[in-house]
Amino acid sequence: MITIDDFQILPFNKQCDFITVFADYLAYRIEEEKKYYLYAMENYFVEVAYLPTEGKVLEINAFHDINEIEMYLDFIDISDLIR
């Protein structure tokens, strides 16, 4: 797995490829006409902003700060983890 610093310097299309292959999907949220997808990497998170009406990724944001996932907490289902 690559570090957050190495991920951030990848070209945009390579970031998209890397997320598709190596990231674990966690949740999504909708804000106005955009969808935001949250993924987990080994030591950081990645948020992808997607515009469905145009079928394109607008922005990719990688971060460490756990507080930045707060807006996703209502959408993450952990029921499979509870025994």
C-alpha cells in the first residue's frame, strides 16, 4: 500500500485507478447534486466527489483526520460486526 503523500502526488486518473483496486468502500452521502463516497486505505481515508448528471469524478481528497468522517457516521452500517 502507498502512503498518503505518495497517493496525493499520483495523477488524477491514477488515483481513481488506485481507489478502484485497493480501497475499501465505507459509505456515501448526497449533498445537493453531488455524491461523496468515503473509502478507507490502510492508514488514511479518501473522499471522492462525483457528479452523477455528468458521470464524472470532480475531486479526490485524502486525509488522516478521523473527524472528517463525522458526516458519514449515520450512513455506515456496522451491524455485521456486532455479534
